[in-house]
Amino acid sequence: MAFSPISWETRQLPQYRLVVAKGGPKLDVARNDSNARPSGTRIGRGLIDAHGIGTAEVAAYLRSELGRPVVDSTGLTGKYNFKLQWVPDESQLNSGGETPPPDSTGPSIFAAIRELGLKLEAIKGPARKWLRGTSATKETS
């Protein structure tokens, strides 16, 4: 049995758009002096502790946590310091592989993002999806 090669198709799929929330961003602008903490990010279960990163990087980290594309539509161009903490739920792919204990309290990832003056909006947008090969021909003897 022969298989066709892998191919790509563009489809409208669920995504998130990262935007500035009403009231504006509440992010600390990263300093560019010798006393500033070096750029970097620490990621853990329900935690993103970032120093000197832009909102495009924030969107990339959120994509990893949420399991779907996140488009940065904030229009923000600076580098920022922030600590984002939330209680992960079982649908969040990159949160340590464990479900939170039933008595966990704290904000969801969506509420934690709102505390930074940002917001995630559910949208549908174009995304490339690969298609597995299908049986194209069957050889007979």
C-alpha cells in the first residue's frame, strides 16, 4: 500500500488574541542599566517569572500553556518584567503534567493575565495543520 506524502492545509482554528485590557497595561518596563536584572524567564507549574521580555514572547509562552496559537495584538513594543501566577487546570499542557489539587485556590491563567492589564480573546484564525498521508494506491500482483 502506498501513502501520499504529508501535506499542509490552512484551516480556521481556535486561537487566542493577546490584547491590552481596558485601563491599560500594568507591566513594569525593564531597565537598560548595569544594575538591572538580566533578561530571562523562569517557567514552572502555574508560573511565568519574566525579566526583559516583550509581549511576543509572552504570547509564545501562553501558546505553550494553552495548547493553541496566541497572537500578540497588544501593539506594545517594549521589554517588561512581570510575574504571572495562576492555578493550572488539567487542560493546560505545559503545567508540569499534574492536575491541581481539588482545594487549589487562586486565579485562572485568564484572570492572572488580566491582573497584568492584558486580556486573551478567543478567536478563530488561519493556522497551518499537517495532514497525514492517506492510502493512494494499492498494488496488486
